[in-house]
Amino acid sequence: MPNHSSWLTFVLEYFKDTLSHNASVVGESFIGHSEPTWHTFEPIAASALIMVVLLFIARRVRFQLEDTDNAVIPDATLTLRTFMEAFIGYFYAMAKDVMGPVRAKKYFPLVGASALFVFFSNVMALLPSFPVATSNLNVTVGCALVVFVLFNIYGLTANGWAYVKHLFGPAWYLAPLLFVIEVISLCVRPVTLSVRLMLNMTVDHIILGILLSMLPLLLPLPIMVLGVLVVLVQTLVFTMLTCIYVGLATEHLDH
């Protein structure tokens, strides 16, 4: 049995031969040069599962909001709609505080999608035998690279050539040094996003699994409470950094 197996592991095992063939076509990994196996596809399948869940939730909530007469009246209890309204509203307010209302509305699809994917992926760590997509570096690097590429595109769109020019600094004699520092600073951003998220979710999931195997009734409860905090904090940190990076890239240079 592979380490940290989940119910998704056993589902994918039925397609082991096909996945193994596809893995051999992909070739060695870029980092570590290790040969992929059929088990390598589990984080990708877990990410796809999260996307299906999010699309289902989005469709369900949108259907409820289309009834405008009832949508203006909040539900008396915690429902899927009220949760999503509070969740999206919180991170939209965060984006507004960081980059202002105009840019927050324009770039919120990236911020909101990041918050939703990271949160629901992290929540899986609290459910026994569920896969945790964000505990895999390939998934977190993919999320970080999407943010990295898009905030640079946003910066170029908002400021044009001036976005690249500001990397050289205000003085020509400092340009070679400042350009190297700024490029390193840009390249470190996806690393900090991906590694921080992956390590925290991996450690939390491993500790919870160990305690569940030792005493499955009472001992894991404190770790699960701590796990809830980890889920919330990691979602908040990833989304906050995304807002900051987009805000810095799209800020007018005279500001």
C-alpha cells in the first residue's frame, strides 16, 4: 500500500496499468529526476475532484441567487449560500483593503479562485482517508505559478513597459544591482507560496494520520482542532500574498 493512501488511491488502482503507461510517457520529474508511477496521478485526481466540487457549489449557489426575491433575504441558519456569501465577502474585503475597490473588482477572479481552491483542498486534511491535494508540491507549485504568471501579466497590462523599467530602480548606476535583486525577489514569490503551503499541510496530515492509528477516538481531537486553524491560516496567507503581489504589480509607478 502506498504511503498516505486514501480512498482515491484504491479507485486509481483499478486503472493502474493505464496510468503506469501514461506515467512512462511523461518521463522523469524536473526536480529529483525520479520516475513517475501510477500513484503520481493521485494529487492531480484530487485537484480535479476539488474542481468538480467547486463547480457544483458554484452552480448551486448561483441558482439560488438567480431568485432575486428570495436572495435579498439572508437564510436564518448556516447554509451553503450563506457560507459562500460570507467566505467570498471576507476575501473580497481583503482585496479591497489591499488594492482598492476598482482593482479588487477587476482582479478578484484570481483572488477568489485561489481562496476557494486552497481552502477546500486544505479541508480535505481534516477528513480521514481523504486525499489532500495541497500536500503535494506539484499542486502547490502549479497554483503558485498561475498566480506568478497572472500578476506579471496584470502588471504589464496596467503599466506597460514601465512595469519592466521599474525593476532597474530609480538611478542608472544602481540598475545592474537592483535588477538582479528585483528579479530574484519576483522568482522567490512562487517558491514561498508553494513550499509554505505544501509543508504545513503535509505535516498536519502526517501527524493526524499517526495519532489516528495510535488512538482513533480521543487523541486526534486536539490535532484536528489545530488542523482547523492550519486550514484557515494557510488559506488566509496564500490569498493575502496573492492580493499583495497583484496589488504591487498593478500599482501605478508614481504611487
